[in-house]
Amino acid sequence: MENTFDYDIVTNNPSVKDKYENIIFVDGGFKDVLFKVRDLVHNGAELINHPLGASIRMFFSPYRSIIIREKSEGNSEINKEYYINTIENSIENYNKQMENRNPDVVNSEDYSLIDENLLESAIGEFKRMQN
Amino acid sequence: MRLEQRRIHIKDIQLGNETSVKSGVLTVNKEELISKLKEDKKIKDVKLDVARPGEKTRIIPVKDVIEPRVKIEGDGNGFPGVSTKMAQLGDGKVNILYGAAIVTVGDIVGFQEGVVDMWGEGAKWTPFSSTYNLVVDIIPVEGLKPHDHEAAVRLAGLRAAEYVGEAGRDVEPDEVKVYEMGSHVEEAKKYPNLPKVAYVEMLISQGLLHDGYIYGVNSQLILPTLLHPNEELDGAVISGNCVAACDKITTYQHQNNSSILDLYEQHGKTINFLGVILTPELTTLEGKFRTCDYTTKLCMNLGADGVIVSEEGYGNPDSDLLMICKKLEDNGIKTVLITDECSGRDGMSQPLADTTKEAVAVVSTGNVSHVVKLPPADKVIGNDKAIATLAGGWEGALEEDGSLQCELNAVIGATSEIGYHNLTVKLY
Amino acid sequence: MKFKVLYYVNQFFGQVGGEDKAGMAPEYKKEKIGPALGFNGLLGDEGEVVGTLICGDNYFNENNEEALEYIKNVIKEENPDVVVAGPAFNAGRYGMACAGVVNAAAEMGKKVVTGMYIENPAVDHAKGNAIIVETKDSAADMRNALPKMAAIVKKLMSGEEVGTPAEEGYIAQGKRLTVFAKDRGSKRAVDMLLARFNNEEFETELPMPVFDKVDIAPAIKDLSKATIALVTSGGIVPEGNPDRIQSASAQKWGKYDVSGVDSLQEGGYETIHGGYDPVYANELPDRVAPLDFMKQAEKEGKIGKVFKYFYTTTGTGTAVGKSIEFGTEIGKELKEAGVDGVILTST
Amino acid sequence: MVKEIERYGIPIVHMSTITTISESVGANRIVPTIAIPYPVGNPNLDKQEEEDLRKDMVNRALDCLATEITETTQF
């Protein structure tokens, strides 16, 4: 298990759940993860990585892990607004893309693996930024 | 820097017992190439095949496309920092098997799409239907971790390109292109009155199957960095087999980056081309802010009057693209963006995941959700199970006659955001 | 074989009469009447108008369902390939009737074409389904409009590609279609940049969405005499949600009499919004829609009074679809009730 | 909804947490609020403080309805 850093991972990916301690597990889909992040961000949490993936394929993923940090000090109003806009926008985009589509559950295992790997990269990037 | 690209026009590829180019026909020694690639212990088997323009052949799932070349003068044969020792690229002479391409296929993950149809309707949508393709299907040993699998496939493609490229070492070229550009001071002296233009090339830099490499350095780890355009044309930038089939930049497209070539074309005539700024598309918001600031700063330090920015991917990179655009425009730099769009299957949705009013000049390279109909192929190279992935996700995609409806996002290079292909979007 | 066109016109173009005949119920004649005659001539050997539907503008708009039922029956019986309506130019009621007809026909799988002036309010209602040829604002433009409409109908029927709105003279439907360009994308980008350097005109291929602005309403002169209404998109409803308003992207709105209570908490309200953590709003619904302090402002004489009804729905407050409809409906009621100002809270 | 109501000539103030969205939906008078789950409240404050906060925001919203503006304005 990885040491708890000052961040939380909102995820619906079971293999991420088993790997990290600081997990806010969402029993649901990609969209439910986005909703959970929205609630947290509106309550003052900082959004660490972007809620969306980097290609249209990743919208079809049944799994998503998003890093947030609970109410960190020095969160300016501008940043707060940016986080809120980003998550709201992401939800709108997700809905737009998935309107006529279902998550690609056939390849669930692969998406789970890629999500886990992308999360690892994101945490790495975040840590490099912290020290 | 002065780079001489010497094009040997390839008119066919044959598999045989020697590797050579004779009268435009590239022959590849099948056994030798296979055994060379199998020197990598992570590779269990390799299958080779050829796909020619016009043949009713479908290649799937395509991972990367690489142009076979050999450096005959100057430093850095192959891909320094990746497949060969580090060297400074951008100077010298390179022989190119022009019209030939190495196409790697392999299932790193099940959902990777990436189709190239060599004939008919499908051929229109991908630039790689017009190249003679040596398809390298890489089967790894069992139990390989996905990172290692991806690296093995990536390296095998590059090695195959080097091996095949050697065949052109002593062949006289049909055509020679010279790319020459001095330091910024020299060029500014030569063209004091021409507007200065930088090219910002954004690269997905987010992890497994979302990476790019510059002289072997994973772009996740860099600050935006300046390259002489010749370096990229000489093989400094490598694709990391990204999942985004339609808009990832394959290694071939880095080697022949159309934005660089079209800017070079105008250099000294209408503009003074300053070079390429490679900009990572990071995943954290803080990282995106930093990248945006740093990219803008580089453009300003270079004294750019105008900038062309190209994106890779869709979704979170749209934020980088528009943020950079806004900042450049706010600083008085005229900016043109190249991006594809996701305006839904009916073309009625908002095209990008983000907006900014400063983005007044945007080239759209197509809607990734545009549906195309691909007729059944006579021959499938690669894994025809992957076709199910192409058709997956929505009903009615597979028709009775075996033809298949798929979105452009499955087609390699269809909506290339470096502007490599000729699609656009019009409002109806 | 010639393709079959069914033509729709109002009482005036159907040569029945003017405003005095606007109340006429729909009639069908197996003849070519008014513009249908000219249109038929433009089809040449390819197609033929098989009949003309005529309906009074007032009748259509006041008896929408009956009118459409009659019209749909005619379409079913005649089974045309194409339904053409208008052109309606800038006539609002006629435009709405044309929109109603083409939408119904499109639903029945028919190809549909009409014509309107760009500012005709019916354009928005019809453009999703129909190709609307852009006309000038008066019937004098008939001779320009009909050939364009006929050309498009012929293309639709022959399978020939219909060109861009600019090429064919119709109003853009808002569909972004992927097509092949002459030059590759990078060349177009360089050309666009050069045009910007030379201050030449250029056309972006991806216009950023523009947000429609509305004229700023004048300020309230005397707050102490004003009636202020409270509206929320935060999904605050009476306990049990009697009107069953949906918890996300609602399909309707509700209004509730709050004249007898001093706060929403007192009135027994709760949230049904699915987009945020409901704990805080359920504890105290006035946190989302502050009726409590509006009532207090009324008591203190800061405002004249709080409007009798409180309006509510759910949605993220975006500028799309239902929210436009709701705003129009709620605004109408408020205007008619003489409300002077509105507080709208969003979550 | 904001725009459509204002189209009738009735001044309307949008009390919203995400003021950029507020601007993009075409609101002209905007009062920024606290947080999505409690736009005009704050459960982290004690009762009196929270009431003062809400009263202040409501009054600000009412005052802005009585203020002439020429462009989109946050109050």
C-alpha cells in the first residue's frame, strides 16, 4: 500500500481501490465519479488532475480515477472558480459524448488497467510538482 | 542546420531472401528481419505482411507508422536516445524509402482501435492508404506487463524501420529536398521584414498509451522545449502508441510533420520560421497552467508575431489548447489553432470540450464522431477480433453484408491535428 | 416515374381570402394552387405536385392538434415523397404553420422543404427537420424563393448532394459535416495565419459558440413599492414533490403559493436536485432560495412585497433546451402578474 | 432561464456560484454565491452568522435590481 499523501483519489476502479489507502470509492460508473467530484469541489476541494481523459476512446471507459485535495489553504477564488468550471464542463461534455453510447464494458479489464496506469502517472506528476 | 532528404521513390514491397531496393521495388528479407526483431527477449513472435494501395486489405489494430530511412552523412542514424546512441539530429544527408511505411500492429489493450483500409471508401479517410505498408505484427511473450509490452512494440517498429531503411544506403535518390535554416540571429538578418512564426506542437503526455518521446525523453518530464525544425524531420520525436487512433501523431507524421513542412515552405518568402516548441499535454491542472505560461514565454522570448498551435487528442487537451491560445492572443501574438472536433454523430453538438473567445482562427480537421461505412475486406492483417471493437459500443454498426459503420475516431490519421490530412468541417 | 410533392399554403396563398378567412379549417384539393402551380412548373419532368393543402393561419395556430390530424391523414393517404410548405416570408403565424406541417411530415419520414425570412420566429422551430430556403421579408421574393426550393427538392430526390447553405441559399441547420478540403489542414493553417498578418479576411473553420445577450432591463425605480419574485433552479419543492419534478434536467417547472409562510423551511420544503449534496438544503431550504430574508425585506419595507408564487425547477443553469422554454413560460406569467423584479438562484 | 425572463423587460438578478457560467448564459446582473449545495448560506457558520450572511446577500441582490447598469455586472 502506498503512503497517504495529502490527496484523495475518487475512483470507481476496484483495482485502484485495492492499491491505495486514500480512496473515496464510488460504487457506480464514470459519471458517478464525476458527480462525486463535483460535490467535493463545490464543498471546497481542489481538483488536482483534469476529470476527462485525453482522447475520445477514454470517454468510453467504464472506470475513472480523479485526484482531489480536501480544502487546501491558499485556494484562491479564481482557482476555485476554475475547478468548479472544469468539473461542471467535464460533466456536460461527458453527457454529450455518451448520449448515444454505452461504456465499453467488454474491455473493462483493459480500461481498469489503463486507468490505474494513468492514475499512477498523474500521481507522479503531482508529486514532482510538490517538492 | 542543413538536412538533405534524399527520396528514393518506392513503387512496391516484396518479401524475399534479401533486403534491397532495385528499380523502386523494396524487397525485405523476411527471415532476417524477424530474427532481428526477436533478439528482443520480450518478443515471442513476429509476423510480416505487405499491404499495397488499392488492395482490398484492412490493417487493424495499427499502433504506429514509421518511415524507413538511413542516415548516410551526419550524426544520428535511426532514433537517437531510443533505438541508437544519443546524437545531435538535424544536419546531414538521409536516404528515405519514400512511399514505404512500417506499420506496427498488436494488441496492447483490447480496446485499441486503429484501422487502415487500403482501398475504396476507407482509403479516403486515412493518409496511410497511399503508402506501401510493411506490416509488422508483434506477439509478445506471455505475462508481459503493459508498459513493457508497449515499449517492445514501439522499439520493434523503430528497429524494423532502421533495418529496412539500410536497404536505401547506396541507392541514388529520385528527388532531393534541402531543409536549411541558421540561427535566429542569422535568419532575422536575412529576413528583417518578415513576420516571425513559431510552431507549438502539443503532445499527449499522460502515461501508458498516452505518451510521446523526444530524443527518448518521455514528454511527461519536460518543460516546453524548443527544437530546430530539422531535428523533428530527422527523427527526434517518437510516438508512444497512443490510444487516440484518428488524431495521434504517429512517428511517420513526426518525421514528415506537415505543419513544419508547410511553414518551411513559406520560410524566407512570407515568414521567418522560428522553430518548433514541443509542449506536453499534462494531466494535472497545475501542470497545464505551468505549460501554458512557459509556452507563451518561449514564444515571446523568440519574438514571435504569430504562432500555429496543433493539438493531440480530445478532452482534457482542449483546455491546454485554448488556454495557450488565450494567453498568446492576450500578449498580442496572432494565433491559429489546428484541432479536430467532437460534434457528435449528427454534428449538432458543441465541437470542443472547452471554449475561449480569443480563438478566432481555428482549422478544424474533421469531426471524430463522423460515421463512415467500411465495406468488408478480402484480407485482414492483424487481429480481426479488433473489428468488433470498432463496431462496438452502439447498435446497428455491423450490417448484414458484412460492411461496418464506424466513427472516424477509429481510423488512423483521419483527423490528424497537425493538419496531415485534408478533412475539414462545414456548417450545413 | 415522377416523384410526388404535397404542397401546403395558407388561406391567402391558397386563394381563399385574406385575414377574414384566417379561421378556415384545413382543406385538401387535388389541384395545384398558388405557389404550388409555379413550383410544379419548376420540377419539369422529374416531379409533380399532386395536391395542395390549404389552412387558415389562425385556425392552424388555435386548433393545432385538429389541423395536424387532418394534415397527417392527407399525407398518409397521398403518400407523397416530399412535403413542401410556404414560403412564409416574414409571416409569423404562417411560419409557425409551415413549421408544424414540415415537422409532422418529417416525423412520418417525408423529405421536407420550406422557405422563410431569417427573422421569422418559426425558423427555430423548423430548422431541425427541414431545409428552409432563406427568403426576403415579403412575398415579392416569391420568384426567387421557389426556384431555390425546387432545386433543393430535386437534389434531395435524385440523391445528389445538397451544397452548403451559402451555395444553395438555405438557412444553416447547425449541422457540422465532415468534408474533404482542397488543401491539407496544416496548409490551411499557414494560409490563415498569413491572412491575419496581411489583415485580409479569413474564415475560421470552428467558430467559438457565441452567447446571445439580452438587453439589460431597466432598474426598479422604487424598490419599496416593487413586487419581487423568487425563482430557483435548485430543485426546492414542497415535501414529497407533489408535481414530480425530475431531479436532474427537469422536464417541467413548479410554482407554489408562499404568501402564507415566512420561510421555505416553515413551508416544509426540500430539495430533489440530483447534482449536489442535499444535506444542507434539506436542513434549511432557504439556503438555496432565500425566501426568509425576502419576506423580512418586505416586513422592513425595503421592498413592496414578495410575489405570491415561488417558481422552481432543476437544471445546471445552462443555456440549452428546456431552460429556454421554462424561462419563456415563467417570464410570461411574471410579466402578466406585474412583477417588477426577479431573484433567480442557481446551484 | 435568466435571459428569457429578462427579455420581458423585468430586471433579474442571477445568484450563482459559478459566475462564468452565469455570464455565459447571458445574465446581466450577477451576485456571486457561496457554494453549490448552499448558495445563500453556510452551514459551517453559527446560526446568527449565517443569517447575517444571507440577509446581506439578499439585500445586495435587491439593491442591484434597483441599480442601472450598462454592461454585465457582478455585485
